[in-house]
Amino acid sequence: MYKRIVFIIAFICVVWVNYACVGQEENIRWVTLKDIARSLENQPPMNVGFDIDDTVLFSSPGYYYGRQKYSPGNKAFAIMEEFWNEMNNGLDQFSIPKECARKLIELHKKRGDSIYFITARTKTKTESVTELLEKTFDLENPHKVIFTGIKLGENLKIKAIKENKIQIFYGDADSDIEAALEAGVRAIRIMRAVNSTNKPLPHNGSFGEEVLVNSEY
Ligand SMILES: [Mg+2]
């Protein structure tokens, strides 16, 4: 009798958890590349912005390397100048461009939109990220990457989005979506790959924003 009750309770829990997950997935505003293209028909060229890490580049290899080298076992490397100098000046040779980004950038290039990259990486005296993105995504005269850095309690991307008159901002982090919404522009979520070293994973769709399907890679 006892076993049967335990079994029934376990069964109810499994059904309830599954139902809750399905419910969450259903509430997400999924969009395809075609949906985005269609939504922009008849709209004049505009400025669009992209976050970099886990949005256009799978850059975990560089961060993984930096952590092993500068602060094994903790995240202290992320506030070290030496790490950022390396990261912004060459480690992206190990970053894998995301396919969804290639397609999105192609779409915006065809429309004649102006493409900006806004990252919270720490700014360094020199950087080769702009050049890498130029080559990777075949960009003509790209704008220099905007490195906002991080300030506790302030989302520095808001200002960058406003200053550059960005009308659509793509990003994987909750802070990217927040920045776009705070700046009063359209936010589109790019999904972070589950094997990214940047954990915990964000909450896709949690702001009611559009989420691009199959954007983990
Ligand atoms: Mg990111």
C-alpha cells in the first residue's frame, strides 16, 4: 500500500513537471529568420546591434583558456587586464562563428542596415576583434567594436544602444535583453549554447522578447 502511494505521488510529480516545462516553452515568442525578414519589409535601412560572446561567436574556448591560465577554479581572470589583453588580441582565433549570426548578418547586409557590435568585454588599448569580425562576416568598413565593460549596478549597454541609434539588438544574456528594452528598442534573443562556459544559462523568453529558433549554434 505504502509503495503504491509513493508511486502515485511520483507519477503526479513527473506529469506536473512535464506540464510546467511544456507550458513555459509554449509561452515563448519564437521567431524564425523568415519572420524577422518579413517584419522588416518596407522598413528603411536601420542600425542594428549585436552582442558578441555567445551571440555571434562561440567564444568559450578563449574564456576556458583564460580561466586555466590566470585563475584556475574561480572567475578572477575576468577582472584581470592580462586576460583581456589576450582575449581581445587574438584568442578569438579559437572562437567559432555561430551559424545563426552569419544568416542574420547576411539578412541585415542585404537590407543595407548598419551593423554594430556592443560587448561588455573590458576595453583594451588594442584589439583585433573588429578585424576578426570583419573577416568572419565579410563586413565592409565595419564600425569599431564597442567595449562597454561592466559596472556593478548599471547596464552600460543601454547608453551604447541609445547613442548609436540601434533599432534592433540581438543578445544571449538577460542583460542584453534588458538593455534593449530599457533603451526602448526591439530585443531579439539568441540562445546561448548549453556547453558555453558562461553559466548559469539565461532565461530565454523571460522578458516576453522574441527568441530566434535554432540559435544555439
Ligand atoms: Mg553574450
